Amino acid sequence: MSLESPRLKPIDEELLLFGKIHLSWTDVDAPIYYVFRDYEPVRDVSGWQPYQIIEEGKTQFDDSFFENNTTYYYAVMSVSEDENEKSDLSNTEKVKVDIPPNLIVDKHQLEEAAYYESRQKSNYEQKAWELARYQVIFEKTFPERDMEYLKTQVKTLKDDLPEFDGLFHEPTESEIKKRLGKIYEEKASKMDLDWRLSELKLIKKKLEDLVEYETEVR
């Protein structure tokens, strides 16, 4: 029995704002998927090496290695566990990378922000308090959305901009203390606090930039 070919879903260009090309495809119960990428439509991959090998039956992949002002084409195929049997190639989907560079959130920015955050002369308790404050800000501003959502679903956030005027909830001391207790229960290291805090600060700044950018282009 031949393997079924997956269907590659349309690529959401809005996620480029967070520094990734997000691919997802239909689940055809294959243990492995090959991802192919090119600068023109992908039709025949005979003799090609896959751009990325996705194992454990996962049906998505985030490509963070790309250049601005460039168009990329993607296709996928399902592969047997021994990699001897392969399905036909999926449909091809393309994405044009054409975004304001200052709105891209990438790993380098997070690492740089985390480094400078760690250089600040504040102790663990101060870091934990500030992290709790930022967590409350996001929880109260977007009460039904977790952080993973806020980091990835930029398209939905843009749809919500008429309701979100760029003003974040300002937490009270009691709200921060309540959240602070959960952070202490996690027993996170100072470096972990630095990383999480810098990430929240950067995301908040990017959301504010996004509001400003949308306001200017309207």
C-alpha cells in the first residue's frame, strides 16, 4: 500500500513578523515527512536532499532561515520509517518575505535581550517581581490567550487591533503578589527569569510597534 501524499496548507505570511515561516500539512499517519524548499515551484525532487526531515509524525515546521525580499516555495512528502517508501510530492505553497525589518522578532534579538537583562544589577526577588508583573500584564490584557498564542498568532492580534488600542493592563500590587507565588513555586533559576522577562518585554514592545505601524498605514 503506497503512502498518502500530505496536503501543504497555505502559509500565513503574518507569522513572518515573529521571524518564522510556519508550515503545516495534513496528517496522513506517516512517521516521517520530508520538507523541500526552493526559489521556484517545487515539482520534481528526484535526486534532491530534503531541506528538513520531520520525525515522530509531526505535521508542522518553522523555518527561521530566510532573507527579506525573497520568495520561497515549499512542498512536503510522507516517508516510511525505513525511508525506503515515499509518497508523491504534495502541492507547492509559496511565501514572499517582504516585511519591515524592525518588526521581526528573531532568536538573536531574544538572546541579546536576555544577555543585557542578565547584566542588570537587580537581585532574584526583583527579577521575579518584574516577571510576575509582566505576566499579569499579558494575562489581564489578553485574558483568554496564553503566551504561546501571543507569540504566534499575529494575524489574529492584528484583527483585534480595533479593540486593542495599545494600552496594556496596569497590574495592582495584589495581582503581582498572587502571581509571584506561582513563580517561586517553580523555583526557576535567575537565568530562566532573565530569559522569560526579556522575552515578554520584547513581545510587548513588538505589539506596541505593530499597533503604531498599523495606525500609520491605515
